[in-house]
Amino acid sequence: MAQRAFDGITIALSKGRIFQDTRPLLAAAGIEPAADPESSRELIIATNRPDVRLVIVRASDVPTYVQYGGADLGVAGLDVLLEHGGDGIYQPLDLRIARCRMMVAVPKGFDYQAAIGRGARLRVATKYMRMAAEHFAAKGMHVDLIKLYGSMELAPLTGLGDAIVDLVSSGGTLRANNLEAVELIREISSRLIVNVAAWKLQRSRIAPLVEAFQQAVVPA
Ligand code: ATP
Ligand code: MG
């Protein structure tokens, strides 16, 4: 086992929208971060509660920290969770923050339905290999998936792919790149995740936090 000197609750968050949208939920649980990760270089952020600290990690690393006990709790997008897989992770709560949609998008004027109809083998660029593979397999479509790590919108503009699978919120980025969304794969929001061992062994410390977050979730 790796050393772990801190014996309180560690919460893994990513910078940007997840941190910003989680702040009010933390406040509802009586937790105020001692620094702002957008301006601070600290990766471990203390809070007003000596028994609670935050660790700031890459969005796609949050499930890994929680799975292996580097953090007891975390906040991660459903996209990230589905790509990572759920081993060792309990998902008690949809926080309904960082909401967006996983969609298929194509260049404006490309007839996606007609391409499917004639059984064309599409090249699809995406960061979300697992969700994309499952989606097209469920539709009985044969596609060639091309893995990217960012800026999926660029792929069809450069001939790298016929289509992309990406997260869409306002659609502004798609429009700016002359693309349009043609198919919904999944509604996405961020989830509270808990290390399974911590949930069992530290239930009395973690359950009140989960309860406070739940009370603060903005209803549908
Ligand atoms: P990185 O920027 O480090 O590569 P990332 O793009 O996954 O990682 P963020 O941009 O902070 O990190 O996104 C975090 C989460 O917010 C995503 O996993 C997703 O669930 C959600 N998200 C992504 N894009 C949007 C969006 N346009 N609107 C709302 N929520 C989004
Ligand atoms: Mg991003």
C-alpha cells in the first residue's frame, strides 16, 4: 500500500467547469476551499475543514484516483466514467452539473442518414473510443474509429474523418467549424464517485457529505 499521511477525506476534482460547478455543492456541505486552483499552483488544496482536502487532477484522471484510493471521493463526467469503466468506484449521485450531450457530428451538407442507408463505412474521429464503438455497434454500423485527444472538430475539415463523436453543449463550436450534430448518443452530466472501500469503511464520515450534496443538487 502507498503511504497516506492524511487521515481525513480527500476529494478529487478537475479545474474549470467541474471545480466551479462543484463549489456550491461543497459549500452546502460546509466545505470552503482555501485556494482557487485557477490561480494557485497547488495540487492539494486545504479547506476550512481540517478533515477535508481537495486534490486537483486532470478530468480523465479523477476515476483513477478514486478507484485506487488516491482520493475517497471525486466528481467526474459520465463520459469520463464510461470510458474508464466502473471497477472499484461507487456512483451514488448524479450532481446534474457540467451538462452536455455526446453526439455524432458531420460537415454541413453531408447526408449522414443516406450514408448509413447505403452501408458506407465511415471514418469517425473521437476521444471517446468506447462510447463510440458501443454506439455504432448497437446500430449495426461498421465504422473505422480514429483516436484523438482533442479538437475533434478539426478532423473532418482536414479529411481525417467523415464524422466525429464529441460533447456538445451550445453547439457554437460545431457551428464555428461548419459542422452539425446529427445523432444523440447520450445525455451527459457529472457524477459524485466514491472509492468502494472508503464507502464501506468510512461510511459514517462520507455519508453526511453525500447527503449534503444530494440536498444541494438542482432538481430537473
Ligand atoms: P482536458 O481539458 O484536461 O483534456 P476535459 O476536456 O475532459 O479534459 P473539461 O473540459 O474540464 O475536461 O471537461 C470536464 C467535463 O465536463 C467533461 O468530462 C464533460 O463531462 C463535461 N463537459 C465537457 N465539455 C462540456 C461542455 N461543452 N459543456 C458542459 N460540460 C462539458
Ligand atoms: Mg476540455
